[in-house]
Amino acid sequence: MKKFSSIVLLTAALAGFASAPVYAQDAAFGGARLETLTEQLKLTNDQQLKIKALLENYAKEAAVIRDGLIAAQESIRRVNLARLGDADVKRLSREAGRLSSEHTAALLNTQRGFYALLDKGQKQAYNKMRAEALEAAAIMNGK
């Protein structure tokens, strides 16, 4: 059941990426918009173009993953429970895990590519922004 819930949540999270790069931005940069990052980090035009390319690539990858998750979700919904065996459960779980892993890799590679484009001062400013965002999220979650 946990795998199914993860698939549903990941599918929902990826739902709009193919048609809306803004969603890719939100996921890739923890909710920070490129406009905000451009302003606060003083990104150059060249950096902005490269970041947009990273986001477009991430959105494409996320769309493929989303399609796989939809197919996996449909397989789970349509499984014949009378014939469901351990091998079927393992196969469906492996597929859900593979898709989750691919999404994690796409997200982290996008973040890594973004960070690599920053100069030393921008990295320091971004690290501070990120730490503040993580702290605020922890406070909101009661931690």
C-alpha cells in the first residue's frame, strides 16, 4: 500500500510538468522561482539561459516519468487480485521504485547542474537561501 501511495503522490507531483515548466522550476529549486533566484543571486543572462535549458530538460524527463507512473498506477488498479502472486507484487514494486529513483536522479541532477553554474559568491548566497528555506519548512512542520 505504501508503494501505491508513493506512486499516487509522485504522479500528482509530476502531473503538469510536460505543459508547464514553472512546475519544474518549483520542484527543482524548492519552490523558488527563477525570477527570484535571478534577482537575489544576480544571475547573468548566460546563466539564466543555461538554467532555463536545465529546467526544460527536467520537465521533459519528468513528463516521461509521469507517463510511466500513470501506466504503473493503472497496472496496480487493474491487477487481478485472484491471481496476484509474490512475483507480481515484486514486479510492480520494482517498477514503482525504478520510477521514483529516476525522478530523484532527474531532480538532483538538475539541482547539481544549477549549482555548478553559480560562482563562489552566488553559491554562498544560495546556500544561505536554502538553509533559511529549510529552517522555515521545519518550523512550519513543527520540528
